[in-house]
Amino acid sequence: MKVVTSGGTGQVGTILSRALTAAGHDVVILTRRPVRDRDVRWDAETLGPWAKELDGSDVVINLAGRSVNCRYTPDNLRAMMDSRVHSARVMGEAVAAASRPPQVWLQMSTATIYAHRFDAPNDEVTGVLGGTEPGVPGYWAYSVGGVFDVLLRLARLGLGGPVAGGAQYVSWIHDRDFVRAVEFLIDRDDLAGPVNLAAPVPLPQRTFMRVLRAARGVPVGLPATKRMAELGAFALRSDTELLLKSRRVVPGRLLEAGFAFDYPQWPEAADDLVRRLRGGPGSTM
């Protein structure tokens, strides 16, 4: 297949592009800074010569968006939102203009769209959308993204204990299951609409971190209060939303469609990721 992907130079995009290329597909990466043969320049906002790559392609995957591992200033929050909205809009314009549009369009969103909650998991049908939860900062309605890099760094520093009690849930997915899920969706022409790409067993943060520390061989994880988390996030130039928001997301539609996870449980996934990390170049974590 010919697969056109934007945001293909980020962490998730790199994992996916490498896997699809290794599987023999022709992968074109839309990027602001093209450096390789199949890189094509785009600005993620306006139509341009890049749009012709979609004409006759089989799949388009939009992963574009500003990194969320930063301070959540008003400017950064707006950039997070705008980079995703504008790229999705212009991608839609390019698909609509193609004489032979791709058969499949996969559009990244975020598990953070769901409400901060502890009472029940969020699937695609019964999940509660966030943005108006009582007692949480208003800017959480604008934030998106992953938390793993922050948590791993804290574990390495011996700070990977419960944060603000650790009851908040962490949703996760092993990178190989992520790639397999994308390939599964590409092959299924009977699926449309939102599909959660997450492992079926999200964990409370305190449990998630205890397992990660064990896999990493870190014996101690000091607990942190909310105030301590704020100071740590400031030092790491990140934000406490990545640590405090409860993301209890489950893959209802994937499971109903018959997708089988290779790594449904976090202990096995964490062991594999740490082992690969220690294996040297080419590992992903």
C-alpha cells in the first residue's frame, strides 16, 4: 500500500512509519522539515504540492500536533489545539480534492478527550467527555497527549511513587499492539468513527508506577503530594495534568471487532519495553 502519514517524525509516528516500511509499504511522511527521500514538506495548515501525495494513495494517517510535554502556558495550550485542528481541517480538504482519494483515513485524537473520573472506564459508547468536570483546572479541557516519558523519567530519579495518592488511572498501549491495531483498522472496511487504541487494563497510577519501577530495577519510589508534583513538573518544564488526570480508557470497539492484544497486561509490557530499552539503539520506549 501507499500510506501517507503526517506527524510521522514524532514518537508515535516514527514507530508506526518504521513498522509500515518494514512491512513493505510505501510510506510518505508529511513534515515541516523533510530530510529523507520519502519526506514531503507541508505546513499542516494550508494546501500545497503535498496534497498530490494523497491522490491514489491507499491510507492517510494524521498524527500531527505540537508536543504536549511542555509548560501549559496559554500560548502552548493554543498551539496544542490549533496544530491538531488545522492539520485535520487541511487534510480533509486534500482528501476531498483528490480524484482518487484514499480508502482509509485514520485521524489521531486523544484519550484526554474523556472526563477525569475514577468511577468507571471510558469506552467509545458510554465514555463521558471531559471539559466541565468540577474541581479540575479549566485548561485541562485544552490539553492532549501522553504521559509515559514523564513517568519513566520520574522512576529513574527514584521519584516514581504515588502522586497525590495515586488513585488516578493511567491508560497505556504497547507500541507493537499500537502498530497491530492500526493495521487491523486499515484492513477493516466495516469500522468507522472513534476507536480507542488502549490496552484493556488501565491501572491506578500507584500500581502502574510500582510495576514500572520493578521492571526498571528501581527499588524506591518516593511519594509526592500535589504541591510536590507541581514543583517537579516546573523543573521538568512540563505540567501536572500529565500526572494527575485520571485516564481510564478501554478499547471497547477493538475488542468487539476481535482484536487480540499481544500485551494486554502492564507487567509483561513494561518488562518488554525496559528490556528493549536496555538493548541499545533501535529500541523504543
